[in-house]
Amino acid sequence: MEKHLREGGTYPVPVPHRVGGKGVEKMAMSLIWTGMVVISVVYGLLAGNGTAVAAAAVEGAAGAVELCITMAGVMCLWMGVMEVMKRCGLAEKLSRLLRPLLGRLYPDFRRDGETMDAISANVSANLLGLGNAATPLGIQAARRMAKKTPGVASDSLCMLVVCNTASIQLLPTTVAAVRQSAGCATPFDILPAVWLASAVSVGVGILAARVMARLWRVRR
Amino acid sequence: MTELLFQMVAPLIIALAAVWGMAKRVDVYGALVQGAGEGLGVLIRIVPAMVGLMTAVYMLRASGALEAVGGLLGPLLTRLGIPPETVGLLLVRPVSGNAALGVGSELIATYGPDSTVGRTAAVMLGSTETTFYTIAVYFGAAGVRKTRYAVPAALCADVAAFLAAAWAVRVVFG
């Protein structure tokens, strides 16, 4: 399951500090939602689209449930297939394959076995779209990194976060379900385009992090 | 041949997982049903958020405000090769995954899943994450306040993903 579907959800890892994910997210979402609704009403009235806004206000809710229902079958199917793959040990296998490659990305932690284990398991879960597994593993790695430089993001921690904000999921199953529910016969024909875009995005993210690490030195 | 392969991705992966599971003596059917059950739970949890967000997205669209912003940024986006209709998706993607899913699925339904706009929206959704949410969760859990360049670097990756998504759709689908 993609990470974005678990917003505001609970994580097995407790969040100890006030600089919190959930609170920030909730406040931001309230602001965004209120902003969207208010802009719609004001702009709709000014532009003479009041009637359309009124109709849309009650259509959206029905549309949302309809979308979720038409998506449900395909999404459940993929979650089931992923569970089969998980039990086959695919995630562990992939994680072992990735380990040497990732050592280059995190030179400060190359010799720290436990941190590297968490990072490679995090990346492999991200690739397979196992968001529920990826986040706790990533957080575990982030905490071990933060122990070395309390309160300040080290270059490795920045890299870890940047890599997790870029999507590397090999099978975007939610998007495929949305396309299928819109009547698409071949929902996975976007795969090559998604891989291309993901590769460019991750590449640019890593490059940006590397370049900025030189410009943005920590002052002591 | 490659086209057929990508059309057959879904059944191939399903069959592969099943055969591999049998070889590893995994309870294939049990795992499938358990995973599917968990999927249902996830869906039920996102329905309330989708109800709220789709209401706002439908209203915003009906008011004409989205079109107005698209019109403002349109020339710039067109120059970058991005369809201006996707402007709402670009703005909301880094902030909220559910909202992005709402905007994206509305675009896909309106313009059709096999239109350029529909495909670009799908690729954008598939090649990006909810950047600010992820940053908040990670740094929150690690107790880090000085995030240094993490936010600008992550946003670089997002912008690259949007540009690359539009470009990749042009390259792959002509």
C-alpha cells in the first residue's frame, strides 16, 4: 500500500518530540480543506458559477464513495498478491541485493550493520509498495542516524529523507486501480513512463542532496 | 512484443507470485485472502478522507477557480511541456496524498484514463510521494529540528518528477 494512503494513521514507532508529523499534518489539512471550500464558494459566486458549486458540493461525497467501491476489488487483489510475495521472502532477497549499492549512498554508516540493514529493508519495502513496512524501518534508520548528531540532520539523514520523499514503487497499484475504475483496459501500460519519471526524480533528488550538502555545511 | 508484455503485467505477476509461493511451500491462497482482507481495511479507512476531499475538489472545479489558476500558470506549464489541466495536482501533491488521489482520479475520470491529461496525471501520482508528510514524520520521529537542505532537495525531486512524468508520457505514448 502506498504511503500516502496512511496519512494521519498510526505508526508502531512512537513519536517522542513535539516536532511532530501528525499534529502538523492535521493543522495543515484543516487549513487546506477550509481554504479550498471557501475559495470555491467565493470564486463561484463572483464568477457566476454558484449553482454549479451547489450541485458539486453534494456530488463530491457520492463520487468519493463510488471511486472507493470501484477501486476496492483491484486494490484488495494487489494487497493479496503482495502478501503472497512477502511470505515468499521477496523483500529480504531484494534487501540483500541492494545493500552494497546503498553503502555508497550512506558512506558514514557503511560499517554500521544495523543501520544499513534498516535502510536496505526500507528501500526494498518502498520498491515493492509495502508502505506499512517501509515507514517504521526508515524511522528506525533515521533515529540511529540522529543519535550521532542530535537535533541536526546529518548529510546521511537528509539523503534518507529525500530518498523516501521520492517514489520508487515498482507497481503503482493504487493508480492502476483508479485507471481501471475509469474504464481503462490496460491500467499498467503506464509502467514504463512511471519508471522513467521515478528514476529521473530519485536521480535529481540524490544529486540535489549531494550538491546542497557541499553548499549547506553545518556551522560549529 | 514489449507492448503485450506490459499489458500482461498484472496476470504475469499474479501467476509468478503463486508459483513462487508454491515452490516455497507458502499457504498461497491463505496469504492472498489475508492480504485482500487487509486491503479492504485500508480502503474503509480512506473513505472518510476521500469524502471530505472529493467534496472540496468537486466544488473547486465547479467554481472555475482551478481553471483560472490553470489559465494563469498555463503558459508557463505548456512551455515546460506539462498539461495545464494538471495544475491542481501539482499544487496539492507534496502536501496531501489523499487530496492528490482525489484530484488525480477526478482528472482521470474527466479526461479519460487513456488521454494525455489522464495518463500524465496517473504517472505524476505514481512517481511522487507526499513530500511534506514524509519529512514531518521522519524528522519528527528522529527529533530533528534543523532539517538543513532536506526540504529544498526533496522539492527538487518533486519538480523533476512532474517534468519527467509529462515528458515520459510523450515519449512512451507518442
